[in-house]
Amino acid sequence: MVLPTKPYNHVICDRVDGAHDSDLRRSLGRTTTYSVTKNTLAKRAAADAGIAGLDELFTGPTALAFVSGDPVEAAKSLREFAKANPLLIIKGGVFEGKAISAAEVGRLADLESREVLLAKLAGAMKANLSKAAALFQAPLAQAVRTVAALQDKREKDSGSAPADE
């Protein structure tokens, strides 16, 4: 077994019994592959991939979730499945080539999806651009109002001047 380092992220967990295995695979979707593995092979593959700090996770029954899509969605799916099936225990994972703890996998699951974060970023950028456009337009509009006020004042002054004489 070889642990690919890019573009995969990995989640290491206790394996689920056969009755729930197909449900877990289905809940993970097409971008995540779930595989039961032998600890010795997983340790060797992690060492060959240059990922340190995983040896303590490879104890007891072990399964790997290979994530090629959005790691947040995979972490959420695993967390939801673990809530419904207490046999699934998330031990840790690998994110962007670095070992992470089970708590960090949980924090990853707490994030919003990539699409939601991108939409929020786009909205923030649009709001800032709108503010900038209004800021650049304000001096021009103020200058136009000032010129209009001066014209009105001249018209009043020129209209009232002959009446005074």
C-alpha cells in the first residue's frame, strides 16, 4: 500500500463492522475511498510518503479514508456517520501532508464547505468594491453639487442686483 501525498488527504479511523461498511462507503461519496488496512503496511506506506507522527494511530483495527475531493465534506460525513455508529472512531488524519489529531479532524468538519467559503469571499470582495466605487464617485458628485449651488447663487445675485439699483 502506498499513501499518495497529493492531492489526497487521509482520515484514519477504527474500521466499522461489515453490516455498516457499505453504508459508510455510500455516505462518503465518490471523492472519498474507504479502505481497511493492515497496520504494518500503513506504517510503511506513511514512512515512504514522508509523513511522520502516524505510528501511534496504527493500532487495533484500522481503516483509511482517501479523500480526493473536499476534505471538509469528507470530515463532516465521517463525523455524522460516527455519531450514528459509535463503532467508528476517528483516530486522526493527514491534511496537506501533515499529520493531524482526531480533534483537528473534528475542527475541519466544523468548517463550512469550500463553495460556501468562496461565496462569502466573493460577497466580501463585491461589498468592498461597491464601497470603493461609492468613495471614488463621492468627490465628483460633491463637485457637481457645489458648482450647481454656485450657479444658483450667481443667478440669485445677478437677479437681485438690478432690483437694488
